[in-house]
Amino acid sequence: MEYVQEAIAKARSQRHSKFDGANATGESKENKVQDLTKITYSETKIQKLNKLHLERERVITALSSDKRAEPYRQLRTILLKTFREKGYQSLALVSADKGAGKTLTAINLAVELSKEVNQTVLLVDLDLKSPSIAKTLGLEVGLGVRDIIEGNAEVCDVLINPDLERLVVLPALKVEGNTSEILSSPSMIDLMHELEKKYPERIVIYDLPPLLNDDDAIVIGGKVDAALLVVEDGVTSKEGVERCRVLLDSDNFIGTILNKSE
């Protein structure tokens, strides 16, 4: 557990300065808000989604008038109110273990948030050992986050608009080996700064790895404004939830989402 404690201490010490070590030339949040009711993507690749695939994968917020999406609409209202009151921009979704539905929750929430007029959303896959955002949406991916970190691609080369207004996805390809070194690198911090500061009105959602597997999520968790814990009903133990709450930064932990409940 020593490496975990070191990761927690490092993440929390960085939390208060957030991007002090990054290039501070980003735009101010006080910039004039753009009209985002209609966006034309000139550099970002556009891929059309398959409705049948979305139905199979349960991306319900991308389907018209699906009553199952009501909890996401309620969550959208709560999050937008909180983010606007506190000036938040970035949100991490985490879980205790695999299989809790964290990624699907992140996708459905991102789609639902992007339905808000004048609100753009960027969904970033940082679960580098098991990335699944692109697969769940049915997107074809040739480049990922790691390519940007290692200087082999620009952000615009990797971004994909899934043919939904005001939503852009930054996918990842599976990475073998020590992913925490990638996530804790100065290049990763610079990338987060760029993603969040280029468009101050944008909400950035990070899909992070499970908390109890390694320290990957802890490394990034200290750099976001807010974090939500996805709990699998009847599977995630009370002890697991408590361990996650200890590992998460108490300053930015805003609540839990009960998933797969009847």
C-alpha cells in the first residue's frame, strides 16, 4: 500500500495548484461565451453512430425519447447547477473495480450534458489498460491519447465528433505496461491543461481506471474539479466504497452513482 499512499500524497499536493506547472497561456473563463447552438467541425473527424449498435450497448441518452434516460437528465441538471455555481469544468468518473458500468455511465452522461444549449462536452478515455469508450460508441480509432502524450500526434488528429451536437471524444488505444508513468507525466498535465483551457465553457469528462486496481486513477483524480464514484448495485461492497472514498480527494469528491439497480 506504500505506493498508493505516495500517489495520494502527490496527487493531493498537486490538487491545490492544479495546472501551475503547465503552460498558463490558456483562455480565461471570463471570455465571452460563444453561441454553441450550431457547431461546424472543420478539423475534428466526424463519424456517424449506428443506432442499433447504440441500443445493444445501452447508450440510451443518444436514443430519442428513451424513458430510461430520465436519471441522466436529472443528473445533468444537478451537475450543471453545481459546476456553474462553483466554476467547475472537469469531472472524473471512477469505480472500485471493473464491471461497474463506469464507462457506460460516462458516455451516457456526456451525451446528456451535450444536449444543453451553449454547453460543449469533451469525453476523454484515460482507462489506458482497458479503454472502451470508442468500442461502446462504435467508433473506428487509429490514434489515441498516448500518441499525443508521446508527441506522435496532435490533439486534432485524435479527436472524434460522433455526429452529435456539442460532443467530442478523445479515445485511447490499449497500453501495456506501466500506465501510471504516462498519466503522471508532465505531458499528460499539459494535455489536460490544453483540453480544459482552450474552451473555457467546455465540460471535460475523464473516464478513469478502477480505483482499487492500481494508482492510475489516483494520479489524475487530484487534477480534476470534481469526481463521481460509480457503484454497482449488489456487487460493490461497502468496504470497497469506503476504500474508494479514502483514496479520492475529499475536496473534489461530490457523490456516488448507483448503477445497475432495479
